[in-house]
Amino acid sequence: MNIIVTGGAGFIGSHLVDRLVQEGHRVLVIDNLSSGLRTFVNEQAEFLELDIRDEKIHNVFENFQPDYVFHEAAQTVVAESMVHPTEDCDINLMGLLNLLQASVKVGVKKFLMPSSAAVYGDLEVLPLTEELAGVPRSCYGLTKLTTEGYLRIYQESFGLSYICYRYSNVYGPRQGNGGEGGVVSIFCEHVANGESIKIFGDGEQTRDFVYVDDVVEANILGLNNDVTGVINVSTETGISVNDLIDTLEDIAGTTVTRHYEEPRIGDIKHSLLSTAKAKQCLGYMPKWTLQKGLENTYHYVKDNR
Ligand SMILES: NC(=O)c1ccc[n+]([C@@H]2O[C@H](COP(=O)([O-])OP(=O)(O)OC[C@H]3O[C@@H](n4cnc5c(N)ncnc54)[C@H](O)[C@@H]3O)[C@@H](O)[C@H]2O)c1
């Protein structure tokens, strides 16, 4: 099948492209390389350096005739969305609308993309389930929540099927240091270099980390399934930032100094996503333990410093 992957030169997108190519699909990557790397793009995929907001997207869709679209390109840095909210909105919403319009025009069968745990905000209920009304604490979370609304309207009004995955904190090889889940790659680099680690808050905030291969698997399950709507993707297992660093120190056989700083605006205290819907609708079952995923990521970061 013909599949377009936006953001396919980035962390999650490039792993997804590898899997789609491996499964024999014809893949076109669209990426402006603002944070992604050309070298991450699978050699068997076609590549176009283009911004998702560009009008040329419509000709590209006409020529390539995609059956499916995976839209991974985004402004992904929560803190950045608070400093430059118009840029965040422009990329994450105007870029989305450009792609949705082009998808409807050429009759795309399904549009699959991430939302984020950030849409929930600081809700007290854990684990977080999809039907809860989220109250985002950041502009990034708000553009993701608005994304979900646009997808619903495009399905209801124009018949475009979709899945919008609320990823928790994704980690793994090729992750940059800036994005949402970048804390793992940042910590890996500091531990590998024997450098001190800066922690925002007391380190007791918890996150639900999911290895990138499990996220790719959820996307592939969505491709081969009639389900449509919003679905969490996580491991439903929380770990504190302090425990995460302990685990990395064990893997590396070293210890590092920790500096505790003020929490950042928009940061969430606890985040744990329910996987019940993903299991029921997609047959999703995360395969990677945190220990194994962190070992892989740590060795990748150490070897690619
Ligand atoms: N990493 C996480 O933990 C996490 C968690 C929740 C949701 N997400 C979402 O998953 C998606 C992928 O995130 P990632 O971690 O792989 O980020 P990433 O920064 O590694 O990848 C994003 C890619 O999009 C490209 N891009 C950015 N703006 C673009 C534009 N205007 N036009 C074309 N290309 C553009 C970048 O060059 C990059 O290759 C994003 O939508 C992000 O919000 C990520």
C-alpha cells in the first residue's frame, strides 16, 4: 500500500517507517528536518523535504495517492509551546488541517496520528482513561486536544477514518533531547558522560514510559483494524524520575550527582495512562519492560555520543 509518514525523519516516525518498509509498503516521508535527521530515514523509503503547512502538500498527495497517512510531524516541546504558542499552534493545527484537507481530497482510507498524555493535564484520577475530560496545562496539550476534535469532525463530516493515539512518554534509540519524552535520552547521555543531572521538581513526579517499538506496534495494529477514535498507548506502569535515574545508574554501573530545580510551567505531577481500550480494541500488549528498553536506549546513546 502507499503510505505517507510525516515526521518520518524524527524519532518515532523513523522507527515507524522502518517497520512499514519491512512489511513491504511503499512509503513517502515528508519532513522539514527541523528536528529530524535525513540519516534516520530508511533508504527504501522516498523522501521529500517539505513543511506540512506548505500548499505543495496537495500536489504531493495527488501524485502519490496515499492509502494511509501517519502524521508524526509536530512541534513536540511542551516548554517551547509556552514561549512560542503561535508557532506551536501554526505547526500543530494549521499543518494538521493542510494534511486533512489533502487527505479528504484524494480519499485516504485512514489517518493515524499521535495526541498525547498532555491532553489530560493534572487530573487526580489514575489510570487516565480516554473518556475523561482533560484539562491541558500547556499550549502543546491544548493543540493536541484540539487535534482530536478536528479528527472527529473530519470523520463525521467528510468520512475520514482516524485513530488518534494518546502516547505517554515514549523513549528509545534516535530520540532527540528536546521533545516530550526526551528525559530518558537526556539522562542516558549525562550518565554515559558521568555528568550531573538537573531535575525539575523533587524527582517524585511519575511518568509512564513506553518503548518506541511498542508504539510502532500500536500504529501497525491500527492500520489493520476498523477501529476509529482516541486510544491511549502506554505501559500503564508508573516510575518516578528518581527511580528512573537509579535504574540507569545500575545499567551503567555508575552514579551521578543530582541537582533539584523549580518545576517548569505546564509540567504535570503524575501521569499514568490506562491501556484497557488499546488492549480491547487493538489487541495491543506492550512487550518491552522498562529495564530492557532502558538498556537498549542507554547503549545506543553511549555508542552515538
Ligand atoms: N516522544 C514522545 O514521548 C511523545 C509523546 C506523546 C506524543 N508525541 C508525538 O509524537 C509525534 C512524534 O514525536 P517525536 O518524539 O518523534 O518527535 P521528533 O521531533 O523526533 O519528530 C518530529 C519530526 O517532525 C518534523 N517536523 C517538525 N515540524 C515540521 C513541519 N512543520 N513540517 C514537516 N516536518 C516537521 C521534525 O523534523 C521531526 O523529524 C509528535 O506528534 C509528538 O507530539 C511524542
